[in-house]
Amino acid sequence: MKLIVPLLMGALVACTDSDSGPVTVTPKNVTVKAGEKATFNASVKDAKDPRVLWSVEGGDSHGTISSSGVYTAPAEAGTYTVVATNAVDTSKKDSATVKVEAVQTPTVIVKVTPEVVTIGQGTATDLTAEVSGSSITAVQWSVEGGDENGTVSSTGRYTAPNTAGTYTVTATSVADPTKKGSASVTVEPVVVGEVAVTVSPSSGTTTWDGIVQLTAEVTGTNNLAVQWSVEGGDANGFVSSTGVYRAPNKTGTFTVTATSVADPTKKGSASITVEPVVVEAVAVAVSPKTGTVEQDGSFSLSAQVTGTNNVAVQWSVAGGDDNGTVSSTGVYRAPRRAGTFVVRATSVADPTKSDSASLSVEAIVVPTVEVSVTPKTATVGQATVVNLTAEVTGTSVVAVTWAVEGGSANGTVSSTGVYTAPNRPGTYTVTATSVADASKKDSSVITVPVAGTVSYVDPTGTGWRLVRNASLSSGNTLVLDLVGPTGQSGRGADLTLGLDAATASWSTVDGSEYVANRGYELGAAPQLLKSALKGSTLSVGVYQKGAPAHAYDGALLSVALTVDVIAETPAGIVVPLNVLKAHALPASGSLQAINVEVGTITTAQ
């Protein structure tokens, strides 16, 4: 098929650019902080070329400015000048002043609370540090003179030495190590009276491996710390720093001692009797006795041991790990196969005693993976998109991989299913493949149709323009009428129009000439009606003689073009049409160059 596209013809007049005018920069004065940005605008009066060249006097050390007028201030405060120079006539320029102010950095201050404190030897106090002037409030704690003057934790807890004196604890800012705060801590000597240590209870009874909680009261000193110990060493039991005594696995009476840290000659003690364990008949009971679990699933069991104070058990699965595993706390993990399996708990105190549970492992019904793509079919234009979705059932893994059959020449598809059609017509297949099961997939068929007709969008406005002649245009042939400005009149017009020879060609109007007169009085022969075709360039003109000027109240002349449409031509192709030159003879005056607006020609389905 063929489609006609109008071109404008210029007869005799050429346009020339006006001289470049002065430059004006706005705003004229700006104040910014160091490193901030400011935007300037520049206008060039009475010039077709409005471009300017931006610069900063003194170079980049005074700031930089982009080609669009965005100024970036330097780090150093000062007053700088921004210049806009006419790109056509560099003698014309204008400038603006930028005042750059320094950025004020807040001063970091560290304050320790309390600043003065008094504590006893070996005791502790909590200090806090407040940091202002920075968002980083962390500090490093330290004690002047090192650990012999006491220690301080990362949270500010200071522990005094066993030596009286005044010590300085310092908090140093992490943000600015030159900034510090400190506290003065006075450590008073221990007031020593008649030191006495009393242990409670003074006696007690427990069984093998049993525990007894002891406490120590210290009087006659403000240092209440004690050192705990068991006479005879670890073979007679253990005692923690908090007085918890754990008995040995033997009978006897053992002495636990608390020794004053302030006066190691002062002690208190407790006598603990360890009795033999009364052994009954050991029994193990597992619960629940039965249960059901899925393959690779978990099931919790518990075991109760009686007849001994050693209630520990050893868990096991009959037949070994192939039948599942069980943790030390009785959590059974089923194998990946169906069956009935026995889980046993055996007493640690008496390995001849045990109990078990019978657990049924059910087979897992694996659903069939299915993929469904929506929509199944779609028709889209060249280089346009369609959103596809894929629903995956039969698995918890619903992800898919998208692909276009034949590769990117047939379009592209994103990881989210957005398909972009190629720049040619055809039928293309887009496939979604299940990540869980690559054998499962589904597709959508996308059609990019070929062009069948031609569309023309008339230009807007009321000046000279080419508009579609609806009664004469059909299929791929387009007839365009030249119309003039409303309220004016004239005696003729001429156009020089250009087409892309690869997509369209000129056609005759009414089957004879390449131009048709629509509004002028041509008079007697020879009539002033002309047309000439050279390659893809068409020159036409219509002028009247011997008659009053014709009002521009409708079509003045017509041209026609045909767009070449073949089976491979996609819809949506833009056909270029250009007005190379155009003139009009007004009612009064001489021939004038005119600007003729052209609409948009595209192929359609």
C-alpha cells in the first residue's frame, strides 16, 4: 500500500538569524554555606541562539558551575563571581555575586557525673558521661596511673584499689579524642575495728552432688568482701564466689570457710554433712508412648526417671540414624521415608532401665507443580509492553524464570514478567518456567500486527498548516490541504516538501497534477499552477492573476502522498514529512517566506 505525506515548499525567500543580544543573569546576589548549591538563570535578548557559557572567576578553587547554571560552593568562605557569556558573541556577558559562609562546627564537650565522689577501698561506683556537640556520644574510660589506681569498665563502673588516695577517672570522646571529662574519686582507708566473719547457716546436710547456699556477714570494716574455700580442696566439694557449695559424690562432713579480704586472719565457717543417696528401684517412663510425624518433621518426647536423684537419660533411635535422630532433650527428627520407628530413653544412673515410644512417620503427598501464565494471548504495538503474570501451584516455591523464544530479537521480558515487543510485526512466545520444577512451564503468545492504514494528526494553531482532507484520503493514501491564517487573504502560495523515500512517495491529486488548486482564481491560460518532482522532493505552487485576493477561509491547495506498506511493516511507524521552503503572496505587498506546521503521520492497523 502507499500513503501520502505533505511537504512544504519554499520558493524564493531564505531566513537569517538575528544578531545576538545582551546577557542578563539572575539572581544577582546569593548567599550559601560552604559546599552548598545555588541555581542561576541567564537570558539572551533578541537572539535565536539563547545559549550561554558559564564560568567562575578564579577557577575551581572559587567553586564550580554546571552548563545548566548550578553553582557548587567551595569549602573556603569568601565572595566569588559567576559569569554567563553569550555563546555566539563572547563580548556580551553578565555576572552574579556569591557570598560563601563557613560552616560552623559545634564544639564537642564531655561532662562526667558525679565530678567528685568518695568511696571505700575495694568498693565500686557508677559514673556517667554526657557528650554534646556531636551525634557520636560514645566515650573511652580510663584511670590515670593505670590499674594500680583502680579500674573502670566500658560502662563507667569504677572499682577502687585497696589503697587510700584520690584518683582521676577520665572519659574521652570517641568523636574528638581531644575532648575529655573527668571525675575525682577519693578512696578512704578501711575503718578497721574488730573484724568478724559469720557464715550462715553454720551447718547443713545434703546428698551426693547436692548444693547448699551459704552467706557470709562481715563486721568491723566497710570492706565486706570474702574469699570462699573448702578445706581439703576440690575432693571435698566446690564453693563459688557467691557461696554456693556443691557436695562431692562421697559421704562425710566437710568445712566451708569464708575469709575476710580486709583482714585475712578473720574467718567464719560452716560444717556440711553429705549423706549417701537413698537408691530405690530406678524406673523410666517416656511420654507420649505413641505419636505421628511427617517425613523430616519433629516430635518432642519427655522422660521421667524415678528411684534416683540422677534423672538424666540417654536418647536413642532403634536401628540407627537411618530411622531418624533424637536430640539430648528428646526432640525426634523423622527420616525422609515412611514407617514406624522406636525412640528409647535409657537411665544414666541405671543403664538397665529404659522406656520407649513408637512413632509413625507418614508419607508426604507431593502435589504436582503447575504454572499458569495470564494473559494467554495479547496484541500490542511495536516496542510497547504487556504485563504478564505467572501463578505457580503445588509448591511453596512460587518463583519463575521468564524467557522469550528465539531470544532478544523477538522482544525482551523482565524478571517480573514485563514483555517489551520488538520493532517488527510477528507472533512471539513468552514462557514462564517454574524454579521448583523446571519441567513445568506455561506460555503467552504475543502478536505485533502489521500496518494496514495511515493515521494523520492535524497540527494545532491558527497559522499556516497542512491538514488532512478526509473526503479524499483513504487507506495508505493521504491528501493534505494547505490552509492559511484566519482573517487574512492572499493571491497564491508555494511549497517545497521532502519525504523519506524508504517509507513514502508523492502521488498525483485527482489523477493528473501533483498539486490541486482549492481557493485561488487562476484566470485565463497560462494558469499559474505548477508542480515538479525530483526524487523525494516535491515543489508545488498556485498563484492567481487578475482577481481580488482570496480570503483564507478554507483549503488553498492540496498535495497527496502514499506510504509504502508491506506485510512486514509494523503499526506505529512514524513517517517523516518536512517543509523545506514555503512562501505566500499576501493581499498587499511582495512574496513572503512563511512557516507551515505539519502534523504527525503514523502507520496503523
